[in-house]
Amino acid sequence: MNLNLDTRGPLPDPLDEAQRAIEDTIADGLAHVRAQMRKQAVFTGQCLSCDAPVGPAQRFCDGHCREDWERAERARARNGA
Ligand SMILES: [Zn+2]
């Protein structure tokens, strides 16, 4: 009796590649969701761009600050941070 019963080897390459592709897709999705969540930034009572005090439900003191902040957000999302 000298049967080789060890049939467990490394996964075939196609499966490995599929696994990697899935993990990449998930990572991309998570990065996207995180970027979306940052856009829904919580109200802090201060302009998110220049820290000036703002009223309830306001996140920026004016349109310029909002544009600045959104530009920075887009740059951050592009860099994957
Ligand atoms: Zn501001």
C-alpha cells in the first residue's frame, strides 16, 4: 500500500487569479464607499475648509470653501487615500 492520498496542493492558478481579482474589486469598492462617506461629513459647527463657525446643517461658510474642499476630496479619492 503506497497510495499517495495527499491531493491537497496549491490552488490552480486560474482560481488564484480569480481570488485576486475579487479582492481587488472589493478593495476598490471599499475605497469608493469610504470616499462617499467622507462627502457626507458630519456637522461640526465649523466650515470644513477654513474652520469658520457655521450655522446648523451648514458645512461650509461659503461656496468657495465648499469648492476648495470638494477639489481636495476628489484629489484624495484619486490618490486612493
Ligand atoms: Zn470656510
